[in-house]
Amino acid sequence: MHKVTCDKCNKECEVPFKPTESKPVYCSDCFRKNGSGSGSNNSSKGLDEINKKLDKILGILEEL
């Protein structure tokens, strides 16, 4: 475990990874409130777009 200070609330906490200066680190409370779901919606939209493109490609290949 690595001791860090939360970038949002400045609370001392521990994380199971070695933090880097390029990304913020959050305590479990702040991560649960803001961090854990922030990228999941974007990822879901991205996967939907990829699936649509794959369906289109597969449709074209089936016609060959």
C-alpha cells in the first residue's frame, strides 16, 4: 500500500498502486462519489459505436 493525499479532499489515505504525478489520486470516498463512474459512460458509448461498425462490416462481408 502507498500513502497518498487525496487530490480532491486532501485527506490522507492509502492506495494499492504506485501513484504517478500525471494522474490524480482519490480517497475511497471521493472515488466512489466522482471517480468510479466518470469514464464508464464514455466507454459504453464507445463500445456501442464499435459494435455498430463491426455489424456493418460483417454485413458487407456476408454479401461477398
